[in-house]
Amino acid sequence: MKQHRAKIGIVFLIVFIDLVGFGIVIPILPLYAEEFGPSPVIFGLLMASFSIMQFIAAPILGRLSDRIGRRPVLLVSLLGSALGYVLFGIAGSLGMLFASRIIDGISGGNISTAQAVIADITGPEDRAKGMGIIGAAFGLGFVLGPAIGALLVTVAPWLPGIGAAVASLIAFVLVLTRLPETLDTDARREARRHPLNLGSMAEALGHPFVGLCLLMVFFSIFAFANFETTFAQSDLTEFPRKPADQTTLDDRTQHTGVDEEPGNRRGRKVETKLGELGEGGFEVGESEDRKEDHQ
């Protein structure tokens, strides 16, 4: 493992930067979706669209990386993520939000491919350490991502999407310039003789330990997804704020004097920052309180 420290460090940075972008988008996605007034079913489908497409595409991308190499799949996945984030940033309709999440889900094989890189360059005795490094990068990126997103959204509602796209492009450049191919020729040749089929998947799932691990991962991610997709709305519902404290898109856009149609609101730049808007909202709140006192 020591001779591959540089590669492991690059993989760590790639996963970390990529998860920063993911963490920027996910917490504010529900608030952006609410701008277009979806029904509960449509809202649920929007939030699930990324995972549905990833469920379909990730095994295909994983097998493809066994056949053509890790670098090409990582590069394409990161470019796809960047495209999805750009669409998220400029989305002027619910359909564009769906497209952004679907594209990102289809190209969402970067984490599994990064894990495959670790498996390529570590022996059985060091593999758990290598996978633990991936997990650390995942967690750290998801801690910093929402914080960065909260800062960016106070500047402009489109900026978190563009910031996430920039993060994916930085990871793309790292793969392109610093990460060598880790899959050897013999492994590629062997993979070409055994294409992906449902039988091999069923055989893997039939292994008692594999099936149990997958079941645990399913329930942990199920709980995490429920939390992430409802936290923003629950926060605003359970802890209502005065206008001075509101940080939703509605509060920022109502001060600009521009047409408040959702498509126009999501596509344009908000020129005033949160501090200025909060000051304006505080004045309104104070004036209303004073009116009540005079009455």
C-alpha cells in the first residue's frame, strides 16, 4: 500500500471534491423544487430520480470500467455530473430539474469506480484501509458541501449548481492529469470474456454475507435519503422565522422587483445578497409590529 500512497491520495481528493459538489446541491434541491409547485408524488419522483438512474447505470458503468479501464469511466462520469449540476443551476422548469437529476444519476458511477481503483492497487490485507479512506473522503465532502452551498445560495440561486459543476470539473482535471490507469491488461481481457448478466448478479446476492451487507446498506441509505429530502421543509415548518431570518428563494426574490414567475425567478441572477435582504425584511417586520402597537 505504501508504494501506492500517491494514487490513494489522488483518489481521496477526487471523491472528496466530487462529494462536495453533491453536498452543495442535495440540501437545497427540495426548496428549488417547491418553486414549481409539484404534487407530493411528482416531488417524490424528482427526489428519487437520481437514485433510480444510478441503480440502473452503476452496474453497467462498473462492468464497463472492468472492460475499458477506470480512467475513461471516471472521466465520463465526472463530466456527466458537471452537466447535471449546470442544468440544476439554470433550471427554469420542473422538467429541467428532472433532467439534471437523471443525467447526474446516469453518470453516478464515479464513487464505485473510485472504489474499484482502490481494489486494483491494494492487496487483501490493505483493502479495508483503502475503502475506509474512500469513506472518509465521502463523509468529509458531505460535511463541507452543504456549508458551501449555504454560502453560495445567499449570493445567487443559480450559484450552488455552478459551484457543484466546478467541483466536478476540478475532480475531472485531477483524474485526467494525475491518476494513471490501474486496471491491468489481463483483468480487462478476463472481463471481456464475462459480460454483465443477471445470473452473476443473482449469484453474488445469493452469498449470505453479501446479501446481508447489501441489506444493511439499503436501510442506512434509505434512512439517510428520507432525512435529506425532508429536512429543509421540516426546518421551515417546525421553526418558522421572521422575515429577517428567512433564507428561502421566495424571500430573496421578492425584493428584486422582477417578475416572480418560477421560470424567470430560477433563471436570473439575484443581485442583492442575503445580508441586504435580511435587513430589508427586518425593517418590514419592525414596521408591522409598530403598527400593531399604535393600534
